[in-house]
Amino acid sequence: MSETQKSMNPSRQFDELPDAPPKRKIRLSWAGKIGIAVLVFWAIMVVIGPSIAPYHEAEFLEESLFIVPGSDEKYPDTDFQPPSRIVLLGSDYMGRDTLSRILFGARTTIGISFIATILAYLIGVTLGIAAAVGYRFEYRGFTIIELDTVLSRLNDALLSIPSIMLGLVMIAALGSTIPLLIFLTGIIYAASVFRIARSLGQEVMVSDFVEAARVRGEGLWWIITREILPNVAMPLATDFGLRFVWVILFISALSFLGLGVQPPMSDWGSMVKENLPGLIYGSVAPLIPSLAIATLTISVNMIVDDISAQTGGKLAKRMIS
Amino acid sequence: MKEVKVFQQMYRDGQVTRREFLSVMGALGLSATAAGGFLASSSALAATPNRGGSVISASNLHGPDDTLDPIVCTSTIDYIRQCTSYNGLIQIWDNMSLHPELAEEWSVNSNATEYTFKLRKGVTFHDGSAFSADDVLWSMNRHLGKDSPSSIKAFFAAVVEWKKIDSHTVKLSLSSPDADMPIKLTQFQAKIVKKDTTDFSKGAGTGPYLVEAFQPGVKSVHVRNPNYWRDTGQHLDAIEITAITDPNARLNALLSGDVDMMTVLSAKSIKKVEETDGVEVMSVPAGLYGGICCLKNTAPGKDDDFVMGLRMIQDREKIVRSFLKGHGQVGNDHPISPAYGADHCNELAQRTYDPDKAKWHLNKSGISSAELFVAPVQGGIEETCLLMQQNLAKIGFDLKLKKVPTDGYWGAVWMKEPLNVVTWNMRPTANAMMSIQFGPGGNWNDTFWNNERMGKLLKMSLAETDPAKRHEMHCEMQTLVHNDAGMVIPYHTNVLDAKSTKVHGFSNVPLGQLGGNGWAEFIWKDA
Amino acid sequence: MIWRALFGRLCISVVTLFVVSVLIFIGTNLLPGDVAQILLGQMATPDSLAALQAKLGMDQAAHVRYFMWLRDVATGDLGFSKAGLGAGNATPIVQIIEPRIFNTLQLTSMVAVIAIPVALFLGLLAAMHPGTRLDRTITFSTLNLISVPDFLVATFLVLVFAVYLGWLPSIAYLRGDETGWGLIRALAMPTLTLMIIVSAQIIRMTRATVLNVMSSPYVEMAILKGVPRRRIILRHALLNAIGPIVNVIALNLAWLVGGVVIVEQIFAYPGLAKLMIDAVLVRDLPLVQACAMIFCASYVVLIFIADMASILSNPRLRYPK
């Protein structure tokens, strides 16, 4: 048996209150550890990136910087320049420094995607659990509307329109300021979070321990906070990683269609897009932001893999959609 | 047919231009006449055209609104298709010269208010019916009236009526003089369709190619019309017209030989096309420009110093050098580029980048921040705005850019937001360009700059036949716009396309992509 | 039991379609400019705009237009494309959509036929040998592929296979009479791109799900009993993993129908997704609605099939308590 499976047999000691799930210890593989290191690196860059960048993200580099000594060319090209001492990672299609844009962009990209994912979770989980516990609007004892039904239909509708179309229409209609971008992305992704949270919640609701709690006469709030949330927290946390990555890619797809972060701010997705013409010249300008996205994605998923391998459960099922 | 020979020779020598034509018609009251048969690009006259084969042309935009109805067409792909299916009365070719098409000859009275067109006989529509004056009347009347959705309605505002004299003669009367009318008739929207056509998707005009298939937003296929009236062109067996909206994909399709020509080459890709064998750049200097509109009827644009500050901060040389890669000219804050020929005012001093003066003007205006709406309406405009933003920041002015999508831009942003970007295609004449954008009270006066003197000059220059006086008037108009209007025009860009080196015979008309879009009848492809 | 479920689903689908149509209608009405304005573009005059608006019925109130559309659809009439009407070619929407559906199905099925077996195979392969170098290679490369924006993948493939090697056409330009080899050649590039994107996800899910099932008590029991590993995976694990895997495949297929905007754009492929984008760009509302309805319907059908598959493959769900 492999190492991962060995570590999966937890010693069953109930050193806590019986109604709380047993404490899980997660041991990370080397891949997971690298993942953590990369994440920490980017987290630091989010904070200090702009202050250590050699240039400003919007700065057009002066042509004089690129003059080769001895050459009589007064105005050399500044765009799509290969990495050199002046521009460590080369320059982009308008002659701006790629490294600086990556460093500034870390804040925008990770910031927007992170907040949007959090928002998606706040909305999705709240509504998902509310639907799962079967909240209904009653009037004199008659059920008027079941929350689950209403939310599920709305959710089906949102999910059945391809998210890129939804994003295109909504952002084109309402404008692409950063708060709106976050808000709309949050809503669009809340739909899939809702689906997961609801099904997780429903599973917990029919479990024996919730039935027992009900028999004991515990209130709905007690059940939600003490039984449901602890039991769905881990799978949801795992899903968060993947969702986060999809949000980054979603925003980059939006910038392919011309919506997304406003110039001259940089975000990694639009950096890939706007520098695509450089690919044909063999420029690294479109590859570097893509590499940055990949490091983030891969490290998040390495950690997710480690966690899911060790927490067991039907995690995988919930990570779809 | 001596006249034709003379004409042909003049044309080959590059002597016959639009201006000469006008003076011939307007001042002398002569009629212009020529037979078909000389209409091929001067650059291609030496080679013998190869007959046969087919080409695929890739434009930059298409959609469910693609149309074969001349009067509502607005995009390059529509224009190309108009030229395969239909003919106009007059056509424009190399060096902006005018040539008879369905009108065999035309004459004008001494004050340019009455035109008589003699129509070509023996021309048939694709369905076999004969072409006559009724078709011209019906087609031209579609541009008139309140309910007409024609996109060149404004050109025909002075039309009193189109009148049939006999089966092949029509007369046009105008309420005010217009020596430029023949040029306006060369517009794609003014193509002649069959009387009482209701379904335009068949494209059943008199043109050189028949529509075999037409799927809006996908492609169209055109095959040679065996009963065409002119026998010098139609080298290709078939033409396919499609669009590839993604600029990189369009370029890659050309480079890998999947299409034979493409419209709108991005300046960033010029180098690649130049260094690749088998493809070449088509770069035609034009009046096409990108600019910034400051609405004069509202803040901040109504402050002259503010607008002047924005003009002074334009690093025009750098824009042309690094964003247009040299395929353009610095603008002088008026739309009339050197491509307009004699009407361009070269006496007017070129405005240059001067941050100190810009700072002085902006300080004087008391404005320290503004918001500019930017849509990628034209290659180079976004870069220009970003550069302007950076240079303004250096002198302590905060320019915010608000990026909006191109679709819906003309209805929702342009002429509405106080500061917005704009692009204008070259118009056939300097007067047409100036009157459409700066005519007082006009529909497209997009800076809301209503100048009485400008209105007078526009009218006077249209009736003026003395070249020196005309030039003087145009100079005065350009100076007015240069100093007083709400426009900032930092650059004029060349019309940039790319094609396979196997295809030849395009004209150099700068009014549209791929030599003015009218290539279908005249190009050929090496076997 | 299946018939009841089918009927229930049908009712739900109708509700979902209705919700989608309302959402789309509101969304597209929020977009700046209407179809008449867009058609006339920069050269619109108040006169010509009013004339065209009247011709297209745009002078009526928004809700009136919606109910007129709804009435037509209820009687099975999708109507005419507004953009087409305005542009002088009155084209019934059915006539526009029919070839597009065919194209989309053609591409989707080509991708599905190749990508699904390959992905399942690779996913199982990775799951059979967890922790080995093979597994790590598969996991790492799929993660890499997931994290690269699809437009970069597509552009890169075009540069390599079409521009430099000249083996394949750079655009999927269909003449309409291709068969056999010609068709495969024409579709090769978009198929390859989509295969990479789709199979990366399916591989990950298959691996995760199967591994998950492998950690369940009955599999552990089987392992202890000494059942050969291959047999465990193929007989026990795979059967139980069918539900979630089919779900992922269904969602991917739904995405292939409507979400492949960028791939269709890059390869100039006349599919449904591009049609919808074009329709949104000219605000051709009936056409947008028709596309949205198709996406929604295909989503509903695919999810229904997936749900049925998981019910049928799971005895506990087949016979609920």
C-alpha cells in the first residue's frame, strides 16, 4: 500500500466532545509542501510586489534604454524585447516591463479572484445550506414557497447558460469596474457552489447523527452550526482551491473577449491575451503570465490533492460542476 | 474611341486624378466618357492576368447583420460583397480617379445643380432582366425620404429629384451646388439594384459575380457571371468571402495559406508578414484617423485651454513610430491628411509634443482630472490613450480611462460622454469629410462645435472651381479645426492589410480595406 | 420509477427554460444600444434610427416585446432574426440555427468520441498505480493543461501545426461537402484543442473518484480478502464511480455545446456559441434567446442522463429508503 493510504487510518480517539468530528491531521507530501511554498511566495508578492517592481506597471519604457552602444539607431523597438538586464523578463506589446506587470498584476489577479471566490462561497453556501435544511415560507401553516424549489430552479437556469456568455452579457451591460467584476463573477460561481453545498447539506441532514440531534430537540440553528457546517467545511475548503483557479481562468477568458480588468492595470489573464501576437515572434511575453497562473493553479491543486487523499469521504463527487 | 486611348494613357501616367476630373466636368461643362477595358491597377498593368482559380478573403468582422442590401451596408465585408454583386453608376479606381460604370457618360450644368447620366445599354441583371433607368430611379430613391434607413442619406440631402428622361437617361436635380456628387455616387451604398427587389439575399444585381451561397455571419460564395457586360476582368472562377474575428487567428490563416488575403493587419504583426515568404503587407496612406472628441457643449471640453492641453501632450512622433510602426502620419488635429491631395494644407504648422505648454494650458483651465471613454474602435487608439495618460500624469494631470466594448459604442458613448475616442474613415473628398464631422448642426458633428464661418466655407468651397482659391478655403477650415474644434487628432494611420504574393491587381484607393474593397472583378491569382 | 422521474424533470425543465428566457431578456436589454442602433452604427441619424426601430418593432415597450416573443415560441415559432430583417434579408431563425446545430454536434461528437475513452483510460491508469511515477506524470501534466488559458493552447497549436509544420489547416473552414478524411482534417485543430481541455478535467475526476471509492470499507475488505487489484478497480471501484464520472462527462458535453466561444472564435468555426456571441453583439434578441434555449435544453437533458446513470448504477439510490 502506498504512503497516502497508510496515513489514512486515523487512530480513533475521541479526545473532544462527541458531537464534534474527530480532529484531522493532514500531512503534506513533498508536492504539497512545494505548493504551500509557492502560495506563500505569491501571498508575499501580493503585499510587496508593487514596491519591489523595477518600473510602474503602466510605464512605457524609454527607447533610449534599449539603444545598443555603438549602434546608430536612435529609436530601437521597445516592444516584445527578450529578457535582458534592462527588462529581466522582457517587455510586452507596448514596450512595458513584463516583470513589473507580473508583480503589480499579482495583487489584481489574486485579489480579484480571491474575493470573488469568497463571495461565491458566502452566497453559495448560505443559500445552499438554507435550501438543504428545507427552509420554507409559511402562511398560517400552509407552505407558500419552498426555498429549495425556488433557488434550485434559479440555479439551474444560471448553470445552464454557459458562464462565459453570462459573464459577457452581464459585464457588457453593467460595466467592467473591479467591484462589479468581482460581484458578477461571485454570483456566476455561486451557482455551482450552491449545488455542492446543497447536496452536501442534504446528505448530512439525513444522517443518523442529525436525526439523533433532532430527537434530542436541538434547534435548527444548533444543527446548522454544530452538525452541518463542521461536516461540510472540509470538502468545501478543498473545492475552494479548484474554484479559485477557475475564477482566474474565467476572468482571463473575459479579457480575451475584451472585458475584464481596465487598462493600464495589469492582470495575468489579460497579459496573456494582449501579448498573443508576440507568440509568433517567439516572445516570452505571453508565456510568463501564463506560467504565473500555472504555478498558482498547480500549487493550489497539489495541496487539494493531498488534503482529499487524506480526508477520504466522497469529496470528488462534490468537486464537479 | 480616341478619347478612351488618350484617357488610358493619361491614366497610366498617373495624370488623371479626381481633381482633374472635377475640373473637366465642373468648370468646362464637358461630359466624361470612357469605355470599360482600361480598368486595372497601374501596378499590375505590366503582368498578364491569369484566368481561373479561386480565392478566400478574410475580413475582420461579420455577424447575423451581414447584408447584400446596398443602402444599409456598414462593414468591410458588406462592401466587398456589394462589389461582387452590383455595379454603381460611377466607380472610383487608382489615384482616386473616376470611371464610368453603369453610367456610360455624365454631364453637369455650369453651377453643378443638374447632372445628366447616360446609362449603359445591353446590361442585364443576374436573373436575365434588362437594366434601365427605372432601376436607377428606384435604387436612388431608396436613399431619400424620412423613412429611409440609408447610411449615406446625408450625401443626398440636397437631392430634389431623380428624373427619367428616356429608358437609358436619367437626370438629377439638386437644390444646392455640389461638384462632388459624382464622387458620392461611387459609394458602396449607392450601388444599383433591380427595381422592386424585396429579397436582397440573392444579390441579384448586374455585378461580375453571382451569389452561389450566402450565410450571414459565416461566409458567402460567388461564381463568375457569364453574362457580364464588361469583358476585361472576372479573372477568378470563384470568390469566397468570410471573416475571422480574432486578429491572431486571421494572421495565422494567411501565413499558413488557408486564406489569400486579410483585412486589418495589426501593426504589431507587420514585421512577421514582412519576414515571411509568400505574403506581403498592403499599406496605403489614407485619411483614416483615430482621435479624441472633447464635447464643446459641456465641461471639460468647452474650455479651450483644456482641449489645447490635450493636443500639446500628444507625443505624435512616438505614436507613429512605435504604435503604428511607421505605417501612418502624424496628425495635425484636423482630419485632412496629405492623402486628400491638393486640399491638404501643408502651410499649417505641425503641432508637436510640448509638455510644458500642455501644463500651462491645463493649469490655466483649472482642470486637474478627467475621465475618457475608450473602446478599441481602431488599432492604435488604446495605446495612444495609455501614452497620453502616462504623459499627463508626469505633468500632474489625472486622466482616468474607462474601457468600454466596441459593440454599442456608437449609440451609447460616442457623442454622449464628454470625452470619448472616435475613428473616422477617409471620405472621398476633403469637403465631404469636413462637412460630415464639422458641418454646423450636422448629425455627426461629434464635438458639437458649431462654427458659423466653418459652415460658410463648406458651402463656398463646394461651388468654387478655382484650385488656388479652393485650397485657401480648405486651409482656413483646417486651421479652424486645428485650433478651435474639440478634436484631438494625433495620427493618421495607413490602411493596413495583408495578402498572398500570388494575388495581384488591387487598386490603391485609400477609402477602404484591400484597396477600397472593389477588387473582386479585377484581381487574379497565379496558377 | 424512471417514467415518473422523466415527467418530473420535464416540468422542471420547462420552468428552467422560462427562467433562462427571462434572465436573458433582462440581460440583453441592459446592454447599451438596441439592434437598430447597432445596425446603423456610427452613421445613424435620428430619422433613420426611428424608421428602422419601427420596422423592427423596437418602438414597443420591452415587456410587450418579451410577451410577443413568448407567445410566438409557445406556438412553436422562433420568428425571424431581427438583425437579418434590419439588414434586408428576412431569415427565419430556424434556418440560421439548423446548420449551426449540425456543426456544433459534429465537433462535439468528434471531441467526445476521442477524448472520453482516452481520458477514462488515463484516469484509470493513474488510479491503478497511485503515487507511482506514471501517476505523477499524468497528474502533473493534466494540472498543467487545466491551468493554461484555452486561447493560449489554441494559438500555440496553430503556430506549431499550421504555421510552422503546415500539416493542418489553421482554421476550421468548412465548404460544406467534406466527408471522411477531409472533414477530419478540417476539424483536427479545434478537436485537438478541445480534447486537451476536456480530457484534462475528466482524467482528474476519474482518478480522484476511483481513488476515493478505493478508500471505502468494502474495497478495503476486498483488498484484505486478497482480490486482485485490477479486479477490484474494474469490478468494484469503477462501477461505484460511474455516477460522478458520468456527471463530469455530462457537464463537459454541455460546455462543448455552448461554452466553446473562444475555440470557435479562434478557428472561425461556425458553431452555436459563436452564433450567440454574434447575436449578442448586434442585440438580435430572438436569436440570442433561441441559442440560450438550446444551451439550456442540452444542459437539462445531459444532466438528466447523468442523474439516471448514477441512480441506475447505485442500488441504494435505485431503492431509496
